[in-house]
Amino acid sequence: MTRSQRANEPEPLRRMALAPGLLGAIAAIVGVFAIGNELFFVVSFVIAVLALIIGWFAVQSRQWWWLPLPAAIAVVWNPVIPLALADAVWLPLQYAAAAGFIVAGLVIRVSDHDR
């Protein structure tokens, strides 16, 4: 295939953050049932780690505008220095985190040429 033929083809993109985004959304939904329980520590740890992974993929893809979303999730669900929030506050935050994980996973893309 010549270079001119390849120029007309769309650039292949990879959604590197899709798997951690879906896993983060699942963890956030599981976290709804773990609010007020000892299991919430484990869920918050998983959510924070997956948010940091998505943040790293945002940096790698040079899509800096997505970085505040996983950074905020990592700070709020930080298990080392946990925030003392009421259960009524955690419930909508869990759903917001799940939505944020899904959106970030779908939107953050890396081209094969950037790798």
C-alpha cells in the first residue's frame, strides 16, 4: 500500500482507558452497596487506583482536559486519607463516579502513531 492510499484512511485509535473505566464504573456501583460497611475501604481503594490509571492514560493521550475528572475521583475516594462524608453524600457521588468512569473510558483515545 502506498503512502497516498494510507493518507486517505482514518487514523486507527485505541480506547486505552475503556477497560479501567468500565471496571471503575462497576466498582462504583458495587460501592453503593458497600456504603457504611467495612467493604467500602476496599471499594474506595479500587476506585482510586482505577482513577489514577485513567488519569495516566489521559496524560499519555495528551488529552489534558480529562485529567481533572480522574484526579478528583482519586482524591475523593483516597483510602489513605479518607473524607468523612455522610452516607447520603456518598450515594450520589458513587453514581457520579460511575458515570465519569464510563465517559472518560469512552472518550480518552490514543492513536497508534502516538505509541
